[in-house]
Amino acid sequence: MPSPTTILAPTTAERVRSACAHAETAVIALPGIDPVPTSLHHLRRCGDAVIAVPESSLAAQLAATANETSAVLELTDHAPLPLREPVRALVWLRGWVRQVPIQAQRALAVEIAKEYPHPGLLDVGHGVTLMRIVVNSAVLADTSGAESVDHADLRAATADPFCEMEGAWLQHMAEDHADVVAQLARHLPTRLRGGVVHPLAIDRYGLTLRVESNDGDHDVRLPFPTPAEDIESLSRAVRVLAGCPFLNGLRRI
């Protein structure tokens, strides 16, 4: 068991995994050409990334004429709520990009669909081509700073178990449980209590609040006493932080 002074939080590699899963937009940058938006991106369990770009894009043409080319994939994780500053985190995946052989693209699309059933996979071979990025390292930047992760740690990490449901939870909390958000705000430093408070992020280790005040935006993380293992324990952990009396799961957030 962790000591009372231990602050539990996701590792940087886990945060990268979760941010990549949340990111709705991404662009790939290669030497000598302008960044190209991707129509889909997926960080695979093996630690490599697969993206889809238009067949006519300069990125695809360059990759098709070279065995491999250095590249940076930039992904943007936006908050699921309408905030003054909607970007929660940026991730840069650095490595070598290769175009997937035409004859192997459909098979790879099927494999990706098992982990990430994105509708854009149906366009592969119809004006869209797949590219594989052999990731060497990753950098994650948010309001707390920037941290790097090597390929070994990234490969061993997994996204937060509540990653897929996080957006719906935060929206539900903001729209239907303003009382809970107000209770959570009691944990904020005194100097921040006059700002507008929004739930910004939640994971198995804790919850983060965004405070929009006259002097800027501030993010404050509220750790859970112990990591949440399932939906019920996650709901209970939030209510414990909020000091709510409904701790028996009868009224779930």
C-alpha cells in the first residue's frame, strides 16, 4: 500500500497513450515540406504509429520515394468541454516514417480496426494511403511543463482504463452536477476560488480542475486516496473528494 504522502498519478508514458487516444487532430511534419493533416492516427500497442494521409499529399509522395524519412507527428488533445483555452495537451511522436506497401495496406487496416475501429479505415486504397511511423521517442506538453518518453517506456505503457469514457463523464459532470463541481472547488487554493471552475480531466488516479480567472487559466489536480479500479469505485472516489453523502453508489455521477 502507498504511504499517505505518496501522490499517485499516471506515468508520462501512460499520459502520452491517453492523450494520443483522445486527440482528434494530428499533423505530420517531414523535412522540406509543409505539415500534412492526417485523416486518422493510431498509436499501436507495439509502440509504432500508423497514420492515413491523402495519396496525393507531399508526405505520401516523399515517403514513396525513400526507404524511410525522419518525421514528427504532432497530436492535439482538446478538452471535451467549451473552455477559454481548449487544448489540454500536445504530443510529439518522433521517429522514421515509411509508406506501407500497397499490397499490405488493407491487411494492416483490418488489424488496426481490431484496436481502433475508425471509419476512415474504409477509405484506405480509395484516395487514402497508410504510413507507418517507427517511433523513437515522445514528448508530452501541458500546463505543468514538457516531459519526454523513450520507446521502451511507451511500448510498455497503456492508456488509462477510463480513457474512452472520460469525455462523456466530464460533460455529464459539468452539465448535470454543478453541485459536485462546486464541492470539489473547495479543495482549490484560496487565491483561485473566485474563478470559473470546470472539470478538465479524470483518470484512475485523480481529477483535474481548470480554473479560468482574470489572471489566466490554472489547472489543479485532486488525487484520489487510492486508484479507482472500476466505474463504481471511480464514482465513489469523486464523491469522496466532493464530500458527498451518497457514497454507496445509489446515485452515480
